[in-house]
Amino acid sequence: MMFDLTGRVALLTGASRGMGLAMAEALAEHGATVILSSRTQADLDRAAEGINSKGAGRAIPIAANAGKKEDLARLVARSREEAGPIDILIGNAGVNPYFGPTTAIPDESYEKTMQVNVQSNLWLAQQVAADMIAKGKGSMMFTSSIGAFKPSTTLGTYGMSKLALIGLVRNLAAEFGPNGVRVNAICPGLVRTEFARKLWEDPGVEERVSNDIPLRRLGEPEDFKGLAVYLASDASQYMTGQALTVCGGSNMWT
């Protein structure tokens, strides 16, 4: 029963495919009503249809641009209208518009990276917190990355944004903890998603898998189902402010 999510409402961004969709499926399978959000309504409709066809929890698709505060406000308002107060938040939307040294990044790319990967999650937390505080419980989780823990000459700004997101998670955990609201970060390694395709299709990845990842494989979206249910449910009721690495062991020392 500690993993039962019946009657709870979960709002997920970046949820039309990949990790976000896998986590939404898992929450629905455990009884939650899931609000799926990303930028494209057609993709969301297909994702929701897939969840609803299984007859577990209910999925509701609502398009929104995670980089726009007004879009997120409309998303939260519609979510309440369609499903009621929000119990679970998963901020999974993210961008990486630039590959290259941080010292050469255009201002526009830097600002977009920080706004979508960090500030949008602050906006979401601010907008849904009242629902959770009113109930005296709730769970927020945000997708960071193992890139937060090391420098990179090509993905440095992305890693910086994900480290800033962990900082945000810790502060939210400290601020909302007295009200019973928990906040945690999920830090994936290299996962076989469309978002990371350029990385896992790189010719050097096979050697990295053989030498650097103890479990000898890349991550798959389904690897995040159990963790999402755990963090959303009462099973993790004494866990907050943590950055949990899910990387096949490649970053076990962080």
C-alpha cells in the first residue's frame, strides 16, 4: 500500500515521450491521475491515449511551453480544473541548444538553457506549492543530470544549469519541508532517449559502456519508472533535498 497513488494528481512536464512518458505511465499504473505536458498537443494526445487504453490511472494531455511563465500558469490552472489539486510534480522538461565551450556560448543560448532548465522549475514549484501545503504533504521531483557533477568542454553550460537545479531543489526542500512537502532531484546518466540521441549515437559510446559503466549498458526510459513511483509515494516520506544518480554505476562516487 505504501506505493499506492490512487486519488493523487501528478503534473509532469516533458512528458510526451522518453523518460517523462515512462514516469507518467508508472504513476498511472499505481493509480494516479497524470497531467501530461510538453509543447506539442498531438504528441501528448498519443501519449495520453496509450496510458488511458491500459485502464489504470487517467491521463490528461495539456500542451504548454515550459520556458514561458504564462504558459505554465495556464497549465497549472487547467490541471486543477481537469483533475483537482496537485499532489505530485515532475519537472522533466529541459533543453540543450548549444554544444561547445561555455566561453563561446551566445547570450541567447545561455539564457534559454538557464530559463528552461532552472527558472521554469522554480515557476512550477511556486505555482503548485499551495496545493501541497494545504494538504500538509506532497512531492516534487526535477530531472537534473550527472553532468552536474563534472565539467565538460562541449556540454558545460548544460551541466551548469543542472547543478543550479540541484541547488534549487535543496533550497525548495528546506523552505517547503516544514509544510510536509518533499523535493528531490533525479540525475540520469546517458539514457537512450531522443533528447540524448547525439550522445548515444556517438562512435565512442560502445567503448564507454564497456569500460566505464559497471552495469554495461546505457539507461532506458523504463529505468526511471520505479524511482518516480518511489519518490511520489509514501514509501519515500522521509526523503527530501536529495540528488539521486541513476547511471548504471558510472558516477557512483558522486
